[in-house]
Amino acid sequence: MTIAKKKTGSGLKNAVEQICGVDLSVCFQCKKCSSGCSVAKLTKSRPSELMRQLHLGADNGLLESDLIWTCASCEICSARCPMGIDVAALIEQGRHAMFEAGLAPRELYEKAAHQQATGQPEASAEPYREQLLAIGSRFQIEIPLDKPEADIMLCLPRTDIEHYPSAVAALARVMHHLGVSCTFRSDGLVAENYGYYAGGKDWQRQISRRLIDQAIECKAKILLVPECGHAYAALRWEAAELYGAPLPFKVLQVTEFLADRLQAGQLKLGKAASGATTFQDPCESARKGGVNEAPRQLMKAMGVELHEMENHGGFSFCCGGGGGVIDIERAAPLRYRTVESKLREVDETQASTFLTSCSDCRRTFDDAKAHFSWDKTPQSLLELVAANLVSPAGPA
């Protein structure tokens, strides 16, 4: 195998040790990392087994594991490790190695290549810029685009542009309601980073750099990441390192930003008629970013009757489709088995409304709804906020 020649002996072990600052020999095979992994429950590929093989210097075990590309990078394995080992970094290093060897999944590789070259993960009948303006016209909301200066630069999941235009309109509506100085930028619209998904560090850097350069050009103080967990992780935690310098602006997830405005008294919300509601925490923003309280503060302000899932917040179980997994055709059978257990957990709350603040989670659950004839439809928390805005004169 080509990759085994490139990363022999303890190559991956050393790389992960440098990242997490922990000697992997402290792993004592308690298997807590595997106990929370949605994929490990369904296959023989387990994080704990990968750790054991690394102890033996058997890097090939990682590189041949199903976990490399069925792992949604939810990081529950790292969160559960009592020794502080960043097990998820091990999987990520495996993706980098596979990409370097030309073994990344075609679906992710092609989208990453297209995004690196054009700014879009794939070709479209109309450029995303034109689609964005069309969404504004359809929902009768002004779209701030290509302003030379703005305090806040906005970006979007291509998932929302293609599948959930109402979420795009909701973002524009909320920002207009707040009266903030903001803009989208034609050359920096897409939040997702397919270089990150595919394991290509250079492409990841170039894709992040497109957004960074646009934010700097318009003198933004905040780069606002929409409802996309992995976009937040790539920009909030990895972009500065790849950029080579501290970012000259803050990176905030949209619920963080709105919760801040709520606490400052600048955002007022009416009561939402959502009934009994449960909420799916996006893995990358909740677990890796610590954005747990912000969405709950927004729901509380709207009087949402929240029925928490058994596993929620920083220890929420993954939807199974993040990290680009939903785009990988051969991963579908395992992804359906993974999300099926999540559907049961949602049903156990007996909630009638199901919210999330991640477009990939939403798309994964919509796909599962069709596959399993599930009786719930995932809804956007941002859209619920936009529907319950209150101005001094009354509801917006």
C-alpha cells in the first residue's frame, strides 16, 4: 500500500502526539473512546483498537480502517478520553495521509478540487452569488452583498443555498432586524471547507484563505459562521494556524453572536409556538467549540419547551453525516445504521418539534426521514429566531 511506505513505524503516532501534547502510551485501553462512537457500535473498527495498534507500531491498522472515511469527526472519542488523548486527531492524520497518497474518496476529492479552484464545491447552473440574490427576491429581503466595508462578514453553507434557501433568508432577516453593518462577499460565500473534509491541508489553507482575505478586505471585525458545525471548526480553530498569524477578526458561530445580542438587550424575541421541542447539538460547534449554552439561551428567550435528549450538549451523539460523510456514496449503509439510533433517541424525548443549528445535521436527518419514513422534520433554530423577532413596535 503506497501510504504505508510514506508513514511507516510510528509516523502517525508521533504526528498525533505532537498535536495533542500527550504520549499515546498513556492509553490503558479503557475503551471509553469507543463507547461513545456511533460508528464503533456498528463495525469492528473502533478508536480503542486503533490506539492498540499504534502501541504496536502498526500504522496500517489505521490506514485500512473503516473509521477513516465513515468517521464524521464528531470528536466524542476525544471528549471521553480520561487521559486527554485527542483520538480524533489520529483519524484526521489518517485522512491527511490518505489524501497525500491519492486515496481520498472521489466525492470529497472532486468537491475540494473544485472549491479550491473556484470557491464553489461544485458547478451550478447559476453562480452562488446570483442564487443568493434570487433568494433575497423570493423571500423579499434585502441581501447585503459586496459592501466595501462592514463590521460583519457573512458566509453560507452551500447546503443552505441548494437545499434550505429559507435559512439563507432567515440570516439576512435577522441581521437586517438588528441593524448591524454586514455583508456577504461574492468571492467568499461558501462556509464549508471541502479541503478539510478530504484531508488536503494545502487545499484547506487556500479555501480558508479565500474567506480570510475577503474579511480583511472589507475590514470586518467579525466573520460570522452560519449553521454549519464543520465550517465553524475549520475557521475558528484551524484557520489561524494555516494562515500563519492571528486572525484580525473574531470568528463567531451564529448562535453565539445572537446570544450575545440577546444578553446585551439588542435582540428581543417573542414566544414560539413550537410545542414540546428537542435539539440536536452540532458536534463541531458544541463539543469542539463549546457552543452549548448559546442555542439554549435563544430557545429559553422564545419560551421553547425543551426536552433534552439523553445525550446532549458536549456529549451529544453524532448525526453520522458530518465531515463530508453524507457525500460519500459507499458510506450510506453505515450512515443509515448510525442515524437510526439517533432517530430513536429523538423519539424518546416525545417532542413534536426537532431543532438543530447545523445544515449538515438537517440534511442528514431529512435524508433519514425519507429513508425510514420518519415522522419528524428537522428545523433550523435560526429560522425559528427569524420567525419570532420582536421590534419596539411589536413582532417583526
